[in-house]
Amino acid sequence: MSRRSWRKAIAAAGTAGILAAPLLAAGPAHAATETETATLEVLASGLDNPRGITTLWDGTILVAESGAGLPGCPEGETCVGNTGAVYKVKGDFKGRVATGLASTATGVAPGAPVSASGPEQAVPDYSGGYVVLSNLGGTTESRAALGPDAGTLGTLFRTRDGKVLADLTDHETRLNPDGGEVHANPWRFTRSGSSYLVTDAGANTVVRAHRDGTTSTEYVVPTNATPQRVAESVPTGIVTGHDGTVYVADMSGTVAGSARIWKKAPGEQPEVLVTGLTNLVDLALDCSGNLYALSFTQGFQAGPPKPGLISKIDLETKQITDIPTGDQLQQPTGLAVGPRGQLYVTNKSNGTDGELVRVRY
């Protein structure tokens, strides 16, 4: 499966040190859900292609907005604009706290949703501003063709001075660690010691971004031999537990029921924690030993995709419980847990009418 194809499906619906990880047995089946449907409280609306969410100890919520590309971009052309942003919610304050970030999108017909690439996740930079991961879906050559304004696309950078901290697109273009199609699409990152670990959904890798600006391949996420076909892994969500264990989600080529969550304990090789999930795009941890996984859709079909889904995984028993959200999650892409266990999602994330919602169940 082309590593670009999952991005096309979403858009159409609105070297050294590589660890080869064994595929382990699947976890138990999903537990029955409660009958009462969860409620969604809209905290912010009108967001431009909202993506990852970061929650802070003081209740602050940060949302990365991939923007809307260049306003007025001719239909069918790909243009770069400065519409990417970081949106903040804290108490009564709601608004963008970083703007003018690079965003690229293909021009569409009037009234059609604009699906953009740009900021995917943002965390505070304690020297001021934010550290932002931006996606791209391409190579250094395709990025250069977009012009100088595209320089931060496909990188980890800081907003206070625009400095690129790690160039994931360059890493994939130069090294192509999995030996497949050269295609970078950074998705999420997590702190790991003094560096960051970044998932690249296009490259099928987890990459370490070092403090000195260099990158190294942490491991390649293996393909998945599903009953339908051998699917590329497409790693997406990544989180780090208090003990240093890293959890990584993969989409497994959008094959329904084949998405996996990997566990990488310190000093050990990655292993599959659970599988049987679908189209995973993000992960979050709470303080009670539970992992949450977000499905962009429970399946693609003719017309709009099926609703998204949040699954709760007990890390001790590996039991999966689906949170009963009904059809309320429409193309969600970001997931986070607040300091008091609040569950947040970016909903309706394909276009410029996205939402940040709190899920109550």
C-alpha cells in the first residue's frame, strides 16, 4: 500500500540501530461498552484543521492548527501560506497564541473543505514561545519546490525564532530507513530524556531528534501481515509513561481491525501491546494506568467516513473498552488527557470548522 494512500483517503473523505520488533499475539477482544452515550462539550470552534492537543498541569490546553494553506490558492494548485497556528484555552481565555506558521494545501472549489499540512503538535518552549512539529507529506525536493516559506514544513522547530530543531524530511530523504518509497510525514512527538522521539507516518519510523539538531533512526515500525494484505505500518500517536516506557500507535495501512499499539520499555525491544483496533491517529495516558487510543474513523466507505472512536486500554490486563461516543466524533485527529482525567479531542478536523471538545462519559 502506498504510504501516501492513507492521507489521500482522509483528504477524499473530508540506518544504524534499527530495531526489528517481533509481532506478538493480539490482546483480548474489546469489552462491551456502556449503553449511555458520552456527551461532547465544545470548548472551541472555527479551528483550521486542528490536530494534536497538549494539556499542562495548570489546566492549559494547546491545540496545533495546520491552517488553511494560502487563501485564494487556485483550484488544483498547491500553495504555501502562513495560516498555521497554536491555539490556547485557559480559563476564560481562548485564542491563538502563535500565528503565521507555514501551512500548505491544494486549492479547492468554493465551499469545499481545505485539507492542510502544517503544525501537528505544540508544546511550551520554556525560553519563550512553543516547540512545534509540522507535517508535510513529501521530500526535501518537493518541499523546496514550494518555495522558501515552506522551510519549517516536515520539521520540529521553535516559534520564537523559527529555528529548525530537527529536520525529519531531510532524515527520510537522505536515509530512507525502511527502504521503501521516500516520503516524510511527521505526525507526533514525545520527550525522551534530553531529546524527542517523533513518529513519521510516511516513513514508517520513529526518529530521535537530538539536542544538537541531528537525527537518528530509533526503530522502523514493521509492516503488518493482515488477512487482506501486507500493510505498511503508518506510525502515528506516541506517548511516554512515567517509567520511560514509550507507546506507539500505527494505522496498519487503514486495514480495519489491524491497527496496533506498540510498547517499548527502557532497555527492551518494541513489542505489540494490543491489536484489533482501526485507523489509530493518537494516544494519551492518564494517571491511573490507562492508555487511550483515538481512531480517525471506524472504516472508510463511499461518502463520508464512519465516525471516529476512543478506546480505553488497561495496561495491566490489556482489556480494551470502547467509550460510547455514538456518531459524534467526525474525523477526529487529536487526543489528550487533562491533569484531572479530563478527556479532550480535536473533532471535525478536516477543514476550517474544527472543534476542540471535552468528552464526558
